[in-house]
Amino acid sequence: MLNRRILRIKAFKVLYSYAENPDLTLKEAIASLDTSSEATRDLYLYMLALIPALTAEAARRTEAARAKFNPSEEELHPNLRFVENKVSALLSQDPDFQKLLEKKKFSWEQNDAFLYSLYESVKSRPWFAAYMDAPASSLSKDAALWKHIFEEELEDNESLSAILEDQSIYWSDDLPYALICCVRSLDDMAVRGRWSYPPLYQSEVLAAQGQKVESDSVFVHSLLTVCYGHFREYFNLVAESVSKWDRDRLYTSDMVLIAMGLSEAETFPDIPVKVTINEYVEISKYYSTPKSRGFVNGLLDRLIKEREAQGKIVKNANVK
């Protein structure tokens, strides 16, 4: 489930905390990393649980309309395609999914106002009208509808952001990735007709498909451990590589990113230097200053070349 980009980001956040709080032990840092990683999969589960919850909201409103004193013909004989969508039924009847929700105490019951406003928004969309007017229903069409909802209704929803912030401190930045994982599960359900709990790391998925891949768990734990152990060394190396004026203006986030880049370049001989640099430059776009991209790119490239010349960074012969 978790790819190396998001694992690097999680390691970055832990190391940033260490840079700000040097009393953080390696054991505490690793525990924080593991908790953060599992929290992303929890968020994925919580967002999938929105499917039965929103379906139940539609069913409740449909029944309320039928029970009115003087219902219209449309209210007496409503279009039940969404209420009876097969994706919701699949998840509601899946014992593994339900056990996980119960174990983690995940529920949308306390967020009825959000469910109401979300359903109102969904009903107003042209793609919802097209879905409701389609001549026949199917699991694939139901899954396609939910993909619309996950892709277009949730990522920039302020009410949802407030709900997630109250639920977990680890969920603030993970929603876009969790939604991507939900969409992937919807595609999978449309083909296989059932839901399956994704492994925590993407390498586990690839290994199950018969591919020979290195463990993402080993990768991120090694990256965090090496950078933690050599952070002061890398900090001093960066400080010595810039002018006195620049040194006073160094940002902690940039220092952490460069330290991580050096750690990765030295620890993983099979990862190309260009890949490493590009990864931390990309992360700097979201977690540092507007000028950090050029700074991280230029200084990390220079320091890696210097350490390659010193024999401290050695890549395998087939790595470009």
C-alpha cells in the first residue's frame, strides 16, 4: 500500500521532530514512524467506510420521503439504484472489513451533518444523474460512481478535513494518498467482486505478484536509522558547505532533507543518485520554502559527488 515516496515523507517528519527535539530516542523515532505508517492504512479504511455510511444516509432520506403525509409519485416509487449499489452491499457484508471497523472503532454515525451535505453535493453532479438514469446497474458502474465521489468530492472538503483532524494527528497530510488507495480498491472490487485488505507496504503487493523486490519496510527503517545516527555529522557537513550568511538562514526542513539524501545515497547502492536527489527535491516543494527546491537540489548534488570521489558513496556497477 505505502510506496517509497510516502515512506520517505514519513521518515522526514520523524527526523524533523528529532532535529527540533534532540532528546527523541531512536526507539521512539522508529515507533513514531510505524504508527504513522499504520495510520495511513487506517485512514484508507475509514474513508472506505464512508461508502456504506453515505448509502445509509440516502436510504434514510428515501424512506423519510416515502413516509411523508402526502408523498409525490416519485417519492413513493423512488429510483433506488444508489441506495442498492453493490459496492456498499459488498463492504457491509464483508466480515473482515466489518471486524476491522469494529476493532478500530471507526464509524461515521457522529457525522450526520457531513453525510447530509456530501449527499446533497453528490446529487447535484451530472455524473450522478447519468448514473441514476443508466438503463442497467452493475458492480463496475457502481464502483465507477464511487470513484467519482472519492476523486471529486473529498480531497478539498473543509468539513472532512476538520473531521479527520479530530480523529488522528497523523491524518492531516495523508488524505490524498488514502483516497488513491480507495480508488485502487474500487477498481479491484469491480474486477474481483470482493474486497481485500491491502498489505502495509507496496513491496508486499509486488512480492505477492511474484516480483523480486526489496522490502519497503527494511528500506524506510534503515533510512531512518542511518540518518538518525549520522544526523549531526551531516548537519555539520551542510553547515561547512555554505557561507556564514547562508548558514544563519538554513531551514531545519532543508537540513533534514539533505541529511536524508546523503543517508540514502550512502546506504542503498542499488538506488540511482538521480532518483534520490529527485525524491528529496520533490518533498521540499511541499514541506519547505519556495527557494528550497534549488538549494536542496544543488547542495545535495554537490555533496554526493564529493563523497563519491572520497569513496564514501559507492553504487553498484549496473546502477546509473
